[in-house]
Amino acid sequence: MPSISTGSVRGWRSLILANDALRVTVLPEKGADIYELTDLGTGMDVLFKGAWGLQPPGSPPLEGSGDDQFMWNYEGGWQELLPSVNEACTYQGRPIPFHGEVATLSWEYELAEDAVRLWTRCRETPFRLERAMRLRGPELVLEGTVVNESDQPAQFVWGQHCVVGPPFLEPCCRLETAAGTIVTTPELWEPETARIEPRQRAPWPEAPLRAGGTVDLRHVPGPEAGSHDDLYLTDFEHGRLSVRNPRLPLTFELEWDASLFRYAVLWMPYGGARAKPLTGSYALGVEPWTSMFNLERAVEAGEAIELAPGARLETEVVARVTAR
């Protein structure tokens, strides 16, 4: 039977779910971040932790985070993004920040016998986001619900900002996915260390290199690669992506509804991030999103999800950590 308890991490209230296989720590007052996802057989937390660490509540923004509130106290881990992803934008005359609203809001919660239930309400858009979290053996099950609480239709983009990191992530790791197509970004964020050619489409797993030729993205390099890239995966046969460390051996796997989350971001700071606070980070983001675009651009492209007044959309995302 799973246990559910409360605690604190660096001054932030925490909720801890645990069973014989996993321990999961959630920070409800910090965007309901999933701060820890630990396999208890190996004691390995698979999620990325920034070298700068989680800052206590009320700390000044991290150096280099600028106006992006999402980055002011980004510690790594796993965040939920709604009603937008990527750059800040405007929707129906309202400002929508970088990576949306909910990741920087405090969430309410209640503890059930076998689950944690959390919810929050957007400030600039009429959405309520609910999340039920439960453990099922080596699986963390997230049941997500978006509700339009207004009397008008409203649109959104939804994403999971899940990032794995060391010591789980190391050069021997292998990335597998059921995606069919790689879509590279239209612009390079850090041209000095980007290795992937922008504005390209290619079949998985061979991504086009700026220097010519291709690279097999299934093979994870070490931080000595000194590279920093983002790209998108799409045309999924089914929503599945895994990172396997054969040395441990341990596999982290995500499953989702590919008809809803039609894209997955691969964020690959393999030691080549230059901008603060991410400088030197070694991590791999594996992030199912409903669109590649922020809300404003997704509306223009016909990729935003629209909910009628009072309507709700439910889905399930499963994270699995197994010794294989």
C-alpha cells in the first residue's frame, strides 16, 4: 500500500508518495513541481537537479533568468506547462508568460487514501488545471484535467516539462522513442554550441548536423560534447519515450496519449549551455507537448486546443522506472 506524507525541501512544503518501488516528492506551492522521482531499488533519482540548487521561498531570481518567471527559481525536475509553452505571448489581449502560467503558481491539494490531488487556476486565462498522482508499482500515474471555467470558448497549449539528469544520465545511456520524424527548431538559441541544423525535417533517429552529416540521437553523449540543442519529435506510432542506462541497469520511460500530445521536445544541454543560470548543465528534457508553438502561434497555426464553456479535457501520463 503506498504511503503519503508531508515534509519540506529548502523551505518549500512537500508531499511525498512512496511504495516499495518509488519515492516521489512534489512541491505544491512551487507550481506542483515533481522534485524527486527515485527508484528505491538503486536509490537513484532520475530527475535533473541544477547545480545551483533549489532556492528557498522569497529568494531573489537566479542570475541570468531575466523576465522569465519560470527561470527565477528553476531547479530542474518536472513541471507542467499551461496554457502555453515556449516564448511569452499575448492571448486575447492578456500577457501569457514564458512556459505559461501554472508552473509559477501555488497549487492547492488534498491527500486521499491512495493519491494526491492538486489543482490551481490560471490568472490570465479561464482554466483550472487538476492533477491526481498515484503510484502503481514502478509507475507514477498522472491524471490531468483542464477545465474551462468561463462562459466563452477558450484555447490552450499543454506540456510536460520533464528533464532527466545525472547520475542517472551518463554517456552510456540510450534514448528510444516511437516517434517517426525529427523537426528542428527554426532558430538557434545558442549558436556557439548548437550542433543540429535548424529548419529541417528528418526521419528518426538521424538528425542533420550543422557541420554536415547526421547524428544518431539514440546515443547520449557525455558533458564533454559541449553542445546545446532543442528539437521536436512527432509522427508518433504511440506516445512512448525511454532513456535507458545499461550500466545500472535502469530505464526511465514516459507514456502518453499521442493523439493529444502530438509532439515531444528533446532538450539536450550536453554540457554546452552558456547562458546563466543553465551554464554547463548536463541534462536531457523529454517533454510531451500538444504543440510546438506558444499559445499565440498555436492559435494562428490551428494547433491550439479549444474547450467550450464549462467543458473539461482529461488525459493520463505515466512515468515508469524499472531495473532492466
